[in-house]
Amino acid sequence: MKRRILAIVMDAAAAAFLILGVWGANYLIPQKGVQAVAIEDTLAKLAINQDIVLENTDGQQDSLQRTKVILDTEDWHKKFADQFTDTVVKTDTSYSSPNVSVQLSYQQYDTGKLDKSNNGKHEKYGTKISYVLADIYVGDITCLQTAFAKDTYGVGYSEKLTDMSARIKSVLAVNGDSYSNNRHKENGTIIRNGVIYRNKQTNAETCVLNWDGTMDIYQPGQLDQQQLIDRGAYQSWIFGPSLLDENGKAKERFLTWDYIRQSHPRTAIGYYEPGHYCLLLVDGRQKSSRGMFPGEMAKVFEDLGCKAAYNLDGGHCSFMTLQDSIVNHPYKPAHEVQDGIFILEEQCRTAEGLT
């Protein structure tokens, strides 16, 4: 009997080791990657109407398509003049300049609702929620950029958000969608800073921020590369779900899998109008904040008056930095992420005249 139990334990251990080995080989070890295109290079290529050709980590050349730069006709500097300042003004919870305005606000409340999902494993975190909201105005769309860890698009590349923020010299940063987590053949379309790195279908909703500052949510089966090019897609994220309906009301049903329906630490982006956005960071898995259900997060965005909102990667990847300091309260120390969203001042470049 003991031998049989020992054999079962050894078989289980071997299976676990094999699974971990496969997972590590597929997701942790850096594989073929492409050096990210700097937005300055993108705009320079646009100016002379050239395609982007890069050398990947295998020494081979990759040709990447870019989207059309279609800008908003309204001057955001004038539109949001009351949000910007003539000089840089910094506090522990805010930043303003001639191009950028960021204001953080903190909220905590008791929902009175336990998360009984996952066999009750979340009940120990209680019923409280705390989050930080970044209200953001930009004078130019290029003040909002994305970046890959290690400045490389590929599988297995990760970096602490604080290190990425310091390297990029961002004002504000949050984690992105962990774009390479899904190795399935239909793992979605990835557009970053106007460059198309991946063009595939997906069974998830896709969030697209356009060069003109508008935001679109695409349902599965709706993605068309030429349409995205002609529409002027600037950024795209593939995680989800979307949180608001076409009238800006909180959804009650969400296109996602059961695990995401549980309460978790969350990161999400909200859209008010071109040039005005918000980023939400929800703490979780601790007594001070259990995390949010999708419906609770959707209600926050509805109450804010957003027209669209989209859930990004969460859990241990949920971090927000302001001027290189972590401003949320994660349940574990800094964790490496695959990508991020950044509000920039020094690297802000106008695309005016390149349409």
C-alpha cells in the first residue's frame, strides 16, 4: 500500500514538473523577439512614407505595417487649457505641465459582499475595496504611449514597471495586457504606437485607441487589418472584458472566462473623449481590499461618466507608478510585467502634419 501511494505521489510530482517545464519553456524563456519601434522612428517613416523594417533577435528582418495617422481636428491644448500649466507642477498625487495633466484620487469602501467563488478561497479577504484612479488629460495623443518589457516584442520578455517607467521617463504608468500570455493561434491583434506587431483573430474583445484619440471596442470576428489601418488605430489591447455598453452604462454580462469573473486586483483604462482618459488600479487579495468583480468595476466607470472602459491584466501584475514610485498598495512586492501604458512628457511628439 505504501509503495502504491509513493508511486502515485512520484507520478504526480513528475507530471507537475513536466507541466512546469513546458510552461517555463513556452512563457518564461525569451524567444524570438522584435525590437520595438520608437515612436520617433514611426513618425519619421511616416514623414517620408516608408515601411518599417527591423531585425529580430534571430538576425532576420521583419517588415511591420503601420497604421494611418488620422488626428482629431480639435486642438487639445486649447480644449483642455484649464487642465494644463505653463510650467511643470508636481505633488505626491498630481502632475501638470503644458502637455499633460494627471490627478490621482484614492477611494475605499465596504461592499458588504464576500467573494464566495473558487470554493470560498477569496472569503478570507473580506468585503472592502480600495483603489486609485488617475484622471488624465493630454495635449497630444503621443503623450500616451505603450512599451514592451526590455523594449522587445516577443515571448518571455518581462521587466518591473518601476524600471520601465524610469527607463522611459514616464510621468504615470500602469501595467498593460500581458499580450504574449496567450500562445493560441488566435491570440489577437497587437498594435502599439501605430505599428502592427501581430494580426490574428481572437475569441475575446479587443480595445483600440485611435490616433484621433477615440476608443473602439471590437467584438470577436470584427477585426480586419485594413480597416484598422484605415481607421487609424494607434494602440490595441487584448485581454478584456469591456465594461460599459454603447450608452456608457455598466454591463451585467461580460465576455470573459470564469476566473476573471472572480474578485481580483485590477487594472483598467477608461475613455471620456479624445484627449481625456483615466486609469484605474484596484488593490486586492488583502484585508484592506479584496479586489473587484467586473460588475463593480463597470459601475465605477459608469459613475465617472466614461463612454468606454476596458479591463487589462490584473492580479500580481497590477501596478501604478507616478514619477517612478508605486502609488497603489499591491499584495506582493514588485513583479515583472510584459508591457505597460505610459503617460509621457519629455518623449511627447506631435504627429501634426503627418496625416
